[in-house]
Amino acid sequence: MNTISIKKTFSWAWDMLLKHFWVLVGIFAIVIVTRAIFSTLSSYAGDHHMGWLSILITIVNVFIQIVFGISTVAIALKLYAGESVRVKEVFYTHGKFKDYILAGILYLLILCAGFILFIIPGFVWMIKYQFFPWLLIEKNLKPTEALRASARITAGNKWKLFWYWILSIGVSLVGLVVVGIGIIPAAALVFLGYTFLYKQLSAQYVEPTTVPVE
């Protein structure tokens, strides 16, 4: 079992943010601003009784956010590997669009089941399976394999991961308070931290054929 350090996580994420500041700000500005625009458009359509348009906008937004979900993970992994990235890579899907959707649906179903079961299992399973996007992209796993592998690598570290989640909310709130635009570098910092945590936990990764079903 690999152990993790929240202090080292934030330290690495901060160093990466400073080193690639403008590229990361550009990438996460696209992600956050696009989400805000579509949310505003959907609300406007709903307020003006254009339900069909609101639904269409929401569907388009979901697909765009899936693309961003894939690309930001791939970008963070490249930065961890010491490679350079470009802003336009935020639009790359790396051939993982279908697998990401399937894994995401399974993840949401697991969370729904967990929160129905007195809330606590929901938080546990949220943390347990949260690294499926990184495993899909870096290890080229299938949806169910990625979820199982995430369960394996997070074993024994759920409390630390939970505290990182709490701290990440605090970082995001601080970023939001700083003239609002601080949320962009704050989001980049938190996301980089998750990538660092994933890399530390997956350092002794075992191939899916030996990953037990949990």
C-alpha cells in the first residue's frame, strides 16, 4: 500500500501551477467559462419557458464537459511526465469518449446507491472510485476495470483523500473570493493535486487481470 502526503501534494501542484501558469489558466478558463455560459443559457431558456431549448443546451454542455474531463486529465498527466502542453489540447478526447461516458454513468450509479444508503457510503465510494478517469487514460483500461483499479489503489488512504477533498473545497472558495477570477488558478491547483495523488497511489499498480472484484 502506498501512502500519500497532502503537504507534498499541494507543494507539487503549486510548483506546476507556477511553472505552467498561463497555459493552465487558459485551459481552465475555457473549462469554467464554457460551463458558466451554458449554465446561463440553460437558465435563460428555462425562465422563458423554452424547455426544449434548455434540455438541448444541457445535453450539449454535458458532452462538452466530458471532452474537458478527458483532456484535463491527459494534460495533467503530461505535465507530471515533464512534457509540454498547449491550450488547444483541452479539446482532445484521446479516443476515450465512449469509455469515459460508460465509466461516468457507472460512477454516478454507485454514488447514488451510496448516498441512498445513509449518506456515508456515498462519500466512501466517491473517494474509492474517483480515479477512474486517470486509469482510463493512462492505463488504457475499460470502464469496469478502471473503477476496480481505483478501488484498489485508494485502499488504506481514504481518510487522507477525504481531507484533501475538504481542503480542495476551501482552496476553491478562497479562489472565488479573490475577485472571482481566482477560481481559475484554484481549480487548476486542485486538479493538479489530484493527479499527483493518483500518481503516488498508482506507483505499484497491478494489471487488471490480478485486480480483485470489491
